Amino acid sequence: MNVDSTPQFVEEAYKKMERKLEVVRSRFNRPLTLAEKLLLGHLDDAQGAELDSGESYIMLNPDRVIHQDVTGQMAILQFMQSGRTEVAVPTTVHCDHLIQARVGASSDLQDALNESSEVFQFLESSCRKYGMGFWKPGSGIIHQVNLENYAFPGCLVIGTDSHTPNAGGLGCLAIGVGGADAADVMAGLPWEVKYPTLVGVRLTGELSGWTAPKDVIIYLAGVLTVAGGTNAIIEYFGPGVNSISCTGKATITNMGAELGATGDVFPFDERMATYLKATNRPELAELAERYKHLLTSDPEVEQDPAQYYDRIVEIDLSTLEPQITGPHSPDRARPISAMAKEIEEEGFPDKLSVALVGSCTNSSYEDMSRCADVARQATEHGLQAVSEFMITPGSEQVRATIARDGQQAALEELGGMVLANACGPCIGQWKREGVPDGEPNSIVTSYNRNFPKRNDANSGTMNFITSPELAVAMSLSGHLSFNPLTDTLTGADGKEFMLEAPGPAPEVPAGGFDAGEQGYVAPPEDGSSIDVNVDPNSTRLQILEPWPAWDGEDFKAMPVLVKAAGKCTTDHISPAGAWLRFRGHLDNLSDNMFLGAVNAFTDEPGTGKNQLSGEQIQPIPQIAREYKAQGMQWIAVGDNNYGEGSSREHAAMSPRMLGAAAVITRSFARIHEANLKKQGILPLTFEDPGDYDRIRADDRLSIIGLSDLAPGQPLVCVVSHEDGEEERINLRHTMNLGQIDWFKAGSAMNHMKNTAGG
């Protein structure tokens, strides 16, 4: 398997798109948006597919699959059940999640190699056996490495990480999926997704001064909210698009995941061509220019966008203020000018304990150059960062280049600690010391996600997200309230001064990128002789067994294991941090299930009432295991947008392993709902959202009519209360015929094997 995006591969992809779009145009008989071209140009059946936006499910053929080292473990373990000897599409694995930030890049990387060698060996050997490319620990973060090496305008890429839309900055339709979806595509099956609606974001004007691409997406998150992009593709257009660099565009699309968007995309332009040439892919730039008609919307769309988008948001880049969002949700946005007043009103800790910049979201050459500009201004006045200050390069290529060109030295002179080329604190891989758990403290990051306990597992930490240059500026004052547009600093000479806005920075280095010490391992031509061994006594890895098929009976008298109150993300359902080490061992990992979820029955996270023993306060995973031991299935109940956040399918697989039959919520986040379907768990919603309040701790729930389960048809839930009273409530679902087959077979992978005769 050749995993590279060669000119031959890319041109063939464009020719396939052209053929598909000829059919689509004959059906639609109207101009097409860019998102429609990228989506429908990858249809498995362009002639027969139902194309009802927001309603129908479509089957797509992705060009590429990418994995990180945590979610990739389970995806590969699922793929191994398929019986295939090689992946069907180009696939790469990137080791970026299992490196904990402790004392600095070199030491932290070596610790990871020592502590997770078993996992890295499993991933590398499986890549070699099944024809996948393997990027060693320290090579960089999945999304940055994909942007630098594999992404190309028009590519449809799926990745087992929710921030896969990062590649939309290079004109890809890049979508985060669960491991089961990825395993299907690796096995040669089309990928199924609900036909998304379209949100158009019209950009006018031009960024200047302290305003950065980060401010565009933070502002948009404030407008649309964390659920505003659910089942939608966000497409950027307008005269302001060309003013933003390729990597700036990637910053924007990266955080589309925080809006729940299926994907985010920019049209191909010369800024993308510049980046392709700088990353040694001039032939792809030439091809993209030749096939530009596939990589931009039709002219009529921009002339009258209201006809083609379901919603339009206007953003004037020239008047956009620098933004900051948080704590605890990426859509709690406001301009930096409003921050000081809100700190006073809300009682946020004004003292800034740590500033962190970089990650896959904001570690481009341009970003680091603007940060270095601010740093040099400070050191010229004899200042260093007052707050602890950390820098996370997105890739070895970025790190080596900023080391060569001086940006890294400028940041280190400010007091910055350079971390490994990995996710680190962004995903909870941060061994932070000196702050007691629960102690309120503020940090500022240029990362993408800020849910409680996300960065350091500390419930008292409040993460505020902003641009990297603003984060550097705030580290100099040591205050969250600092606004460099209006506030002064005091130099070593006792004189006050104001920081100047960082000047225009080069989007790519004039001397080209320095590749550094690349850790890429290409697969052999024939991997059939390579063994992928998993020690049966391992605590880190576990071969999967198929889930049992549905027995054909209604679900009767099931206890409610947990009723999640308020926000319940995948971080709440399957916490990360210390649990990352078990992501390839489902049984051990499942001891974390719902530990972060606040149970409405106990008003505290991770605990519930055991209906067998009567014990009032008990860890939820323990209760589930006791139910399972007695042959009892159970139900989980959730609130709105249940399962938002990361794409990790473990949040569906752990409940399946410990006996979940169904999850009933007011609404679901897209990826998590799909993951539940893949694992054979019924994802149901209250027809009347108020019925959520009817569910009590001692209830037993029965779901009846399963033998007649059909698309669009509601189900009935009989709620039996402890006092003998019964209520009937209606439940909705979004399963189509194929997904109902998954449920009956026990999982999507079971169904695939059954239909293939495997």
C-alpha cells in the first residue's frame, strides 16, 4: 500500500470527483457549493443516493484515514476482526497522545518510550503488517503532520480524532469519526454519514493588529454555540478568505469541532498553493489549480449565498476584536476588552498561573513568528514571563524550523519551556504539580478545548482560550485581565510601556522548512509475514471479542445506571488523563466509565445507586459490573447534546462491554450517536424533552416494540416506578435500515462479517 498523496493519486481522485459530480449536477440542475462538491464528489452511488439535506444518510468513499495512537489502538483492533490482510485506503498512524508533559521535550519523550513501548510496538507492527504508514513518537501531532504531508485540496479524509477538520484549511473535507467508522473504511466499506446541512460564513475585510485567525473561530463559536454546527458543514467564502494564510485557515477549521460541525472547509486559493509548494508538493499545487472548478463553489453561490446555505454568518475581519473564550466551554466567548469586567463580576481568578501556546491548533511558523515578536519586545525591556509559560510545537518540522530561525530561542529567553512535539496539556497529558485539586486557578491557552479537568484533571482549573500572541502577552503581566491593546507593562528600568501589535509574519519560512529528525516508517510491500502479538496478560492491550447479537426480545425492567445532569461530554463518559494508558484494553479502561458525569440521582460525579444491593453511593463502573454479573442490562439517561467533544468510541464501547442496552437523551452529539449505533447500543431521544425529568433513581425501564423497529418509527418506554406507578413515554431514533441491522447483529462489524460470510 502506497500511503503517499502522489500526483498520480491526487489526479485520479480529481477525475473520480468530476465523474461523480456530472451525475449530481444532472440530478440537482443547479449551481453547487464547495461543500457539496467535496461531499457529493465522493458518493459511493451518485445516481441512487438519497440526497435530502439534514435527513438522508449517504455513503461516501474517503480518500484517506488517519489515526492517533490512543483511539487508533481500538480502531486497529476492530479492523483486525475484519479478516483483511491490508487496508483498503491509504492510512497512517501518528503517535502524539501518549507523551506526558513533565519537565521538557527530550526527557518527556524518553519517558513515554519507556512507559508505552508495548503500545508503540503494537501500532508499528500492525502498520507494517496491514500496509499503513507509521509516525513515531516525537514526529508531531496527527493534524499538523497530515497538513504537512498528506492533505490536498479536495481530499475527503476521516480521522479518529475530533479535530481532523484541521485539514479544511488546505481545502480538504476532513471529518472526525469513531474508530468503528474508520475500521469499516479500512476494510473497504463505504462510510455512512447523515447528509449535513450547510452553514456559510462570509468573511470580508482583513485581519490586522492583534487580531488573528483564532479570533474568527472563537467569535463564531460564540455565535453558533457548541451545538450550532451539529450535522452541518461550515463553508467559508467571501473576499476576506484570501487574506488568511493556509495555516491560519487550519486554525479556524480545527476548532470547528467545538461547534459540533461535521466538517469545515475553505476554497482553494493561492495561499494554499504557497503552503503546498513550501512543503515540497508543487505538483499538487499545479493539479489543484488545474482542477480549481472542483475546489471552489460555483460563481452563482457567492453572488446569491442565501439560496444555497441553510444559515449565513457575516464576519468583518477588519472590525473583529481579539477574542477570549472560557472557562469550561469553547463557546463562552467575548472580546478581550470585556474580560476584565467579567472577571470582576464572575469572580474568576485574575492571577494567571500558566500560559500555554502551540498544539495542532496554533503552532504554525506564522503563529510562532508572531509570538516571538511579542517575546522580543518584552526581553528588550528586560522582562520575562510572570506566569509559567510552555510551548508545544505541532510537529518536528515546525520545531526544527523555529529552532533554526530563532523563534524558539526568543520564546525560551522569555522563560518558556519547550514541550515534546505532541498533544500534551491540550488533552490532559500534563503532570502538573503545585496546584491542589479543586483550588481555583486560571490558565490561558491557544488550544482548542477547555472542558473542566481537560488539561490537568484539576476541577478548579479554568481554561481560557485565545490567540497564541495574546497568550504570550498575558503571560508577561501575570493577569487574566491584561489587555495589550490598552494596558501597559513596566520594564526592568521602571518605565511603563505598551506592547506593539506583532507585525505581519511570514506564513512559510523564506529558507524552506527544516524536516528535523523525521520518524516515519513506511510499510513494506508485503507484510504477511509480520506478527502482531498481544500478550494475553497485558494490562494495556486486549484482543476484542464480538458483541452478542440482539436476542429478538424487548428490553424489560432495566435499571437506570446513571442520569447525567447537564453537560456530559465524552470526557465525562470516558475520562482521559491517567486512563489513556488503557485505551487499547477495553476491560481495564471501562473502570473509568461515567466517572466524570454528574449523576442527577446523587448530585456528584461518578457515583450512583445500586438497585440490587440498595447501596446509595457506589462508583458507577462497579454498579455496572454487578448488574452484568447478574445478567442485567441497563440504561443511561442524558441531557442535551450528550456525548459532545472528542470522537473517542470508548465512550460507547465501555457502556456496551458493561451491559448498556440503550442511552436515552434529550439530544445527541453527532459522532457519539454514530458510535453508539456502531456498537449495537440503541441511541434514543425523548419525544418530549420534559420526560427527562420523569426518570427516577429506582425506576425500571422497558423498551417495547423492538421487533417492529423501523426508520422514523417511535418506540415506547414503559417507566415502572418503585411505588408501583407506571408511565409510558415515546422515544425517537435516527436509525436507518442498515443501522437497525447493526443493532440486530450486535454491532456494525458483526453485520459486516455476517454479510461478507466472515
